[in-house]
Amino acid sequence: MFSLLVSRNVSFLSTPTARYMSYISRKSGLPYFKTPNPALRTSCKQVLQIQNHICHTGRRGFSSLLTVIGGAAVRRWWFKRPPETRRRYTNTARTYRLTIIGMTTAFMCLIGTFLSCCMELDPWTDLWRLFVFSERTIEVYDRINVAAILAEMTGKRCLLETEHPTYRRVASVMSRLLDANNGVDEIRNRQWSLVVVNHPTVNAFVSASGFIFVFSGLAAMANDDQLSIIVGHELAHVMLRHTNHITSVNFAVHLLCLTPVSMVLSVALPFLWAMLAVMMCRLVLYVCVGLTKERSLETEADGLGLLLAANACVDGTQGYLFWEAMSKIYGPSTRTWWLETHPTNEIRARHLHSLIPAATELQKLAKC
């Protein structure tokens, strides 16, 4: 993806890379600004006063249980019918089997048509992506989650004030990164708020609603260039709409695969066996679809995040050096790679190392 972005040289409106490069004209030595932290001044009660007309995807496990219970009820009702009644129903179903198959096929085609209408061409990767939910829906759901996080952190008094040296340092790094990429619509059209959490965890994340969370553990371990690359990775998740995409994929898998299979298994098998079979199906789909998709999205975000950092005249070699250091500190993963939500530290280091030439070329265009 990264090399493809670098190789393009057409207009900004036709392809994302050239569009991105057309406004890479900043020089090194950009001023650092102190970013205000409205999250500390906005009450959580005020943030929660938004419409909550979202799809709660966390209820899928409960819906699967209801499907199994419903199937068990149908199975119980069926075996309570007299043999003559069951034979009559079976003969009727056999007589109208073509009609039943046709109606089922038509229903699945309708669902497939709906999902195909939700496919969009991602301008950053040139890949067709599924986006079932609107960005407004994702942001509303995200604001509710952020409000809960801020309420918990405020209660524990683990948010650094804006005058704290660590906050000032992180704010200056974030200001440079955001200012250098202000030409990107996905960055310019959002109101960003920085939150620095006083916790030794080496982590950072960016919400779809524009909140940048950086933990003091990451700020202590990473230098400014590494911090820019890590947060650039998190910004890339927002730009690529990964939250919307992974939620949409999980919704489609649940609708097209898990629900029909759960219904068939719950009718064909006794309740306990049906529950076990459905749990196994959920596990297989989670490993084969969910985790695989999450790892691929993390790799995408690494590439675009380094691109964003390179536009801010950041040393591109610091990305792989950071993950090499993480690999030495934490050692190899104790879990099998296909059970991980992220690529291993070693894989991420090698991937970012392969992108250094592309980042260097972007820095030349930015006149760093």
C-alpha cells in the first residue's frame, strides 16, 4: 500500500497519494503549539446528552443465545407432534420444496444486495470496503464510550493537567503532527482533543470522535519521533474508518453465517449440543475472520501512520527501532500468532523497516 501511494503522481482529486503529496510542501522546523484539552473542561454528563440511536453490536452473543433457545423450542414442539402430523408437515414441505428454496434464496439475495450497496471504494487503499453504519452512528457510539472512559479516569484522578511537563511535551508533538497533515480532510474536519493518562501502560489510541489518548508510559518510553509515528498509526485508523469497517464485517458475518447456522444447529441438535456447536462456530469465525481482519487493518494503519509522520519531518527509522525495543523488552509472544489481534512486534518492525525508503521520498517532497 505504501509503495503504491508513493508511486502515484496524478491529481489530488483522482488518487489519494498524489492528492496527499500535492500539499506536502511544508518545511522542517514547524512551530510547536500547546494543544488545549477540552476533555478536562467538558463534563461527562454533557457528553452523554447525545442521541443513542446506534446498533449495539455487543449484544450479538445474547442474540445467538436467543436463536438457540428459539430453535430448541421449535425442536421440542416438533417432537411433541403425533407421528401422523409430522409426516403430513414433511410431505407438505417436500411438495413445496422449490418454493421454500426460492423464497430462502430471494431473502439471501436481498441481504446480499443490501450489503453490496454498502460497499465503498476506500480512497486511501483503493480497496472495496464494507461500511454498513454511517460515520455519524459510529461517532455517537464512540462519544458514549469516551464519556464513560473519561468519567472513570476523572474519578481516579489519573488525567494529567495541561500544565504538566509530560502533557506539554505530548501536546507539542501532536500539534506538529496534526498541523503538518492539516490538508487531509479526515484530519482537518475533526476537532481533536488530547488526553494524557498518568499510567505506566505503553499505549495510545484515538477515538472516531477526535479524542487522542496517550498514556504516560508510552511518553516515557518513546522519543518524540517515535511518539509521532505511534499516534500517526492511531490517526490512520480513524482516517481509514477501521472501526466502521470491522463492525460492519462482524455484522455481515453474524447476519449471513452465524445466525442461519445457529438456527439450523439448534433445531437439528439437542440444546446442550447445539450450544456447544454454536460456540465452536463463533470461535472459528472469530479466529478466521475477526482476528485476520484486525491484523490486516493494523498493518494498513502502520503504513499510513508512517506516511503521516513523514509529512511532519519525522525520522522514519524510529518506527522500526521502537518495535525492536518493544520486542526486546517484552520478548516473543506467548500465544500463537493467529490468535493475536495485532501483528507481532518483530513483524511490525520488519514492515516499518521496509517502508523507510518510501518515507524518505515523502520527506524529500516535504523539503525536510
